[in-house]
Amino acid sequence: MPKSAQTPATILQTLMDEYQLNPFSLSKGISLSNSAVRLLVIGKAKISVSTALRLAKFFGQTPAYWLDLQREADINEASKDKELQDILKAIPKAKRPAAPKSGTAEKPTKKQKTSVLSRKTTITTAARTAKNKGNKKVVKKK
């Protein structure tokens, strides 16, 4: 997996520098506590959906941009976890069951035949009703 240096914290710090913002002014701008913004900036807090919406509105990106950054950072962090890597190595890949042979289709049961008949009867009844009301809708009877 490619390692990305673009974490939400580094992007946020870059944008704050570009817009000459400090954590306090950003916190006021996005209606988030100063401590929450400080944790985001140092990478100790993760971007939530609510925070992504706020940052997207404030800086003019999409919420998906911020959430994608967070997801990539989470994947990179998890890929460094040795215990998780050992667990992942032991998990086998799922196998699809073999497709049934084409000549072995089951015959419909009596109940299934009845339900098909009931639907045909309903269509025929609807067609008669439409005809009696003068509707020009054509419903073919099978």
C-alpha cells in the first residue's frame, strides 16, 4: 500500500498557514471547540462526518475530500499494525460455490403454480374492469 504523507492534520495545517489562521480563529470559523481543532491539527483527533462538513464549507472542498483523507490515514495506520497483519495473513479468501448444472432445474411446486395462476387471474380481472370502464388500455390475456 502506498504511504501518503497527506494526512488530515498536515492538510489542515497547510490550509491554516495559507489562510493565516490559528486554531482559535479556525475554531470560531467552523463552530468547533478550540481544543477539538488543536487535536485535529496535531493529528490526535480524527475527522468525523460533522467536522468534514464544517471544514468543507469553510475551505470550499467537499466533505468527501476530508473523509477520504481520514480513511487513507486510517488504512496507512492499520497497515503498520503487526498484530493485525498476522491476523490478516491467516484469513482465507472466500470461495464462490460452484454454479449448478443447467439441466437440473427444479420443477415448480403446486403452491408455486397456484401463485402464477392467481397473478394471471388478477391481470385478466383488471383487463375486464378497464374494458368495462371504457378504458382503451389493452391488456393481453395469456
